[in-house]
Amino acid sequence: MESIKEIYKIGYGPSSSHTMGPKKAAGQFLTKNKKAERFEVVLYGSLAATGKGHLTDLAIKDTFKNHKIKVIWKPKIFLPKHPNALKFMAFGNNNKITDEWTAYSVGGGSIIDDFTKSETANVYPHKNMEEILTWSNLNGKQFWEYVAEYEGEGIWEFLAEAWKVMQASIKNGLNGQGVLPGGLKLPRKAQSFFLKGQNFATPFKRRSQLFAYALAISEENAGGGKIVAAPTCGASGVLPAVLKYFRKVYKTDENSVLRALATAGLIGNIVKTNASISGAEVGCQGEIGTACAMASAAATQMMGGTIYQIEYSAEMGLEHHLGLTCDPVAGLVQIPCIERNAFAAERAVSHNTFALMSDGRHRISFDEVVETMYKTGIDMQSKYRETSEGGLANFDGLPR
Ligand code: SF4
């Protein structure tokens, strides 16, 4: 498995696969072809189908802002390797192609091409939860210690920076006002949820705070603000909301939060390695479901759960999102995405309670649910995989 740094990419919303990834690919191609006269980029499949709402073209054009660039949309053509494909072409002064490159935005801001399977080298020798549980058991160590063992001590600095950005996103989102961009006229509601919650009795107050934190980040993301993909932009509100909630309600210390981030990153990494975190490939179960699994594991670790209870919590996070489709209204990362983050955060808190009540034994393992999620996603018709051609995307979502 790659480093968990690949799970937590810091960048700007609204979409890790449709904005962050294509922007990164554009930057790489431009660096290689600085002297080209002009460029063309062809967007295929899901990238073309929801690229307008996800601001894919703007992200690419921003990278090529000092060059001639034409964006071509081919939503009906899906390249075999991944539904999020884009082909860059560089032209010389005789209008001949001087270079071309096909890249795939595979989720969470990661890019691969026809010759690569992953973006970076593997740092972990194990590939799934079963192997990691065995290692942890034999060595008497926790998941976060496993992460530190293979990532090195530098991982704590990286996670501290990610947590800092997450907290800033919550703060910015809670201060945000007005309508989100994109035409749905969707008002931000994080601040009003937070303020109204102050007047409630404790259980409702806590729940409204949890909702408000998740909404804050998701609204920041939808508005193109700075966030940490966890594991994607669309699902970036779930984990930070749960971390902030436990920090505030249970006075969890800063080190516990960083260790929870390490374990959550490991969970996301297992899903990314053995299945997918791309809504275009497996639907929203791969984005919100994975984010919920990460947050569930983080919560259970922060509450002192055993590695088996943490594994159970993560398993529930994914299991109870199986089959969840990706059908964003108007191709925007707003409906159902924003509210979905709030409810996944609440579910993560419940999974923690459930796992701690148990002795950690359960019948379907995390690895089995990851495999099931992937197979379910591949079986989904493409209209439910980030093309905005079915489901909720059949409706305009406008105010009535
Ligand atoms: S529905 Fe889920 S997978 Fe699709 S864009 Fe929204 S958050 Fe991402």
C-alpha cells in the first residue's frame, strides 16, 4: 500500500477526482511541454458528464492560463481503465501533435496513466486488514503504531498539518454566509445549525454541533474553498467533524486526534488499495462509505477501543453504506453530498458506540465488506456513478 499521505490531499474543492486530479495532471503535462504552441484536452466519461458542475474545465484552464487551451467533452466515451479519463495533446507551430498523454483521475486527487497502477511507491508490506490485524496482534501494537512503524516519525508532522487545515476549514465554513455557487441557489446552513444548537439541551446541542462541523467543511468544499480530501473532496466533511466533535465533547487531546487520523488514513488506504474511493468507479459508497468507515474507526480508537472493535466499527461504516449511488443534482457537489456528510458523521459516532458495546467479534470482516463494496460498485449502471444521468439527478433541485 502507498503512504496514507495519498489519502489526505490538501487542496481546493469541489472534487478530488474532477478538480484536484485533473489540475495536477494538467500541471504535469504542461511542465513537460512548456514550449508547445497550443494544447487540447479531451475529457471522457464521468469527467465530461459532470465536469461542468465539478469545475473540471476551470481547474484545467487555470493551469494553462498563459497558453492556448481547448477543452473537448466526450461524456459518452468511457476508456477501459477508469471512468475518469482525460487525454492531453500538445501541438507545435506546424499544428502537429508533439506530445500526448492519457491520464486517469482515480479518486482522492490521485493520477495514474496507462503504464502505472498507483501514483507513488508502496510503503506498507501488507495489503489488507487481515494482514495488518495479524501484525498488530503479533507485535502487541495499535493501528496508529503500525502506521508510524512504516511511515516513519515524519508522519506526525504531516498529520498535524492536515488537522490544522481541517480545523481552519471548519472555522471558515461556520463563518460562511450566502448561497453556494453553481445555480442551485443552495444557501449555506452550517452557521445557523451551529448557532441554533447552542440553545438546545445537551444531546441535541451535541448533535447539531456535529452536523454543523460536517456541513461547514462540505459547504467550504462546494464553494471551492481549501479542504483536506478524506478520502475525497465530496466526503471531506465526515472525518474532521467527528474528530472535532470528540475533541470538544470528550476533551480528547491533540495527540489522540493525530493517532486517530493515522488509523483513519490506514482504513481509507485499505479501501483504495483493494477497491476504490472513486464515485465514478463505485458510486458514493466508495466516497461517503469510506469516509464513514475512517471516521468510525477514528472514533472507536479515541474512545479506547481494541483493534478488533476498531475494525468492527470501520466495517459497519462501510457496510451500512453499501449500494449508495452517486447522483449529484446538476453535476454539483451539493445535493445530496453536503447533507450526506452530516449523516455519515452521525453514523460514525453511532458505530463507535455499537462497537464499544460489543466484544469486537462479528461475522463479516472489513476485508469482506471492502470486496463487496467494489463488486457492488462495478455492478452499478453508469448512470449511478457520477454521471448525473440518473437517480436524484433526474430532478432540478431548484427552490419551489
Ligand atoms: S454523491 Fe457522493 S460520490 Fe457523488 S459527488 Fe456527491 S459525495 Fe461524491
